Amino acid sequence: MMENQYLLGENQCLLRKIKKKLLYISEFYRFFYKGIRTSQVVYE
């Protein structure tokens, strides 16, 4: 039973790390995409 709790804790930690990474990636892409859009507008 204790091992299950420990594994659950590990999984929760891993999920949190993955979520944080996904958040960073999506923010980066949004910033990057916005940069491309604005640069296209400038060039036109």
C-alpha cells in the first residue's frame, strides 16, 4: 500500500513537470508565432 502511495506521488510530480513544460512550449510558440505575424505585416 505504501509503495502505491509513493508511486502515485512520483506520477503526480512527473505530471506537474510535464504540464509546466507544455505551458512553456505553448507560450514560446505563441510568442514566436506572433513575432512571425508582425514581421510579415512589416514586410508587406
